[in-house]
Amino acid sequence: MTDTAGTVAIARVTTDELDLAEHEDAVEHPTSGAVVTFVGRIRDHDPGAQGEVTGIDYSHHPDAERILGELAARAAAAGPEGARIAISHRVGTLAVGDLALVACVATSHRGDAYDTSRALVEAVKAELPIWKRQHEVDGRTHWVGL
């Protein structure tokens, strides 16, 4: 038996550490021949930074989790029949190497999983009301995404 519509298993904005395995487990289904994962990590550099990045403070609009759910539902509906999605964005203070975004998309075929994942992550980057303030090694900070 296959799902007739896409499913959003997780759509969460949280201060908790993100767990890739939890997201993979959430999209597990007998019809899923492909699972594509995207992990966004805090890196030590950015084109807009003057020096080395040491961490990021993420802040968010109170409606961010609802909007993330809507973006995930839209991606699931636009994807192939039976697409399954789990996505979380972390907020608060994150260090270099921490996971900021985890997205898992499961579909019957890999091409659909890649396409749906990319569309989802691009929509999150463009539409989710989450902003970041980067901290640099010399103590400077600057906002990104405002």
C-alpha cells in the first residue's frame, strides 16, 4: 500500500540539538526507495565576515514553526505521491560544527527525493523568518538575512 499524499512527519523550530537519525527514522516507510538528507552546519567562514566565524545566534519570528510546517506541507504536496518529509531548524546560540538545519525527504525514487529536498531547503532559506547574527574571532558581530 502506498500513501496517496505527501506526509510531514516533523516540522520543528527548536533550541534543542538536532538529530539526523531521528529525522531519517521519521520518514522511514516501505515505499521509500530513496532518502535524501540535507544537513546545514555552522561553518568557520562566511563571505560577509571580515574574519573567522566563531558561532551564530539564530533568532526567529514567533510564527516560524508554523511557517516551516507550511513550507514542508507545500513541498510534500508538490512532490511525488507518498513523499515523506522531516525538517527541523535550530535557533539560539550555535558553535562552529553544530547542526542548524536537518531535512530528510523520502520518496520512491532518488530523482524525486533530490528534487523535493532541494525545493524544500531553498524555500526555507528564502521564506522562513529566521535571522542570524554571526560572531567573529575578533569580537565583531553582524546580522545576516535582515
